[in-house]
Amino acid sequence: PPSSGGGLSSISEGGPGSPTGPPVISSEIPPAYLTDPFSAEPPLEHLRHLDATTATLAQLLSAADADVHLHSARIRAVLTNDPSVVGNYDPQTDAQTQARMLRRNAAEEER
């Protein structure tokens, strides 16, 4: 498993991918990412930040996407041992995220 060296346990985040601005997010990568990044459960900080009774579907989907992006950034930060990945992650340049978006768009067009 990746080591927690290189400052990974104290990566600060700016809520990459957050469409509504960063909610209050922990300033550390959760320990589960450091021990086994592929089995780590995303904490869903952006979704938890919303009021489920007043949030629109668009806001919920946007928050879910932001949580997916943050989860991906955390995994990449651990795998590359590069804390800057969390703050610099861009879903527009990530091949896996782009493939996911293409699949989602294709599914929506089929409806």
C-alpha cells in the first residue's frame, strides 16, 4: 500500500470540481485512502453540505459530481505520492472522467 510519506496526510483541499464553491471539507485525506485508495469510501462532503429538503435535483447532481472528482483526486494524490494533485485535479483533463461523461451523455440521449 502507498506510504503516508510526502505530506499526504496533511493535504489541504479547495474542493476541486465544486460548482458552488467549496463546502467545509476536512483538511486531510481520510486514512482509508492512505492504506488502500481503491477501497476507500468517498465521504461525500459536497452532498452532505446541501440541505436535502431544499436542494434541487441539479444541485444534488452537481454536488455528487464534485464528490466524484474529489474522490478521484484523492486516489490520484496517494497513488502518485503528490499532494498537489488534490488541489490541481481537473476533471476536464482526466481520461477516466471524460469517458464517464461520454457514457452518461450517451445514456441520456438514448432516453
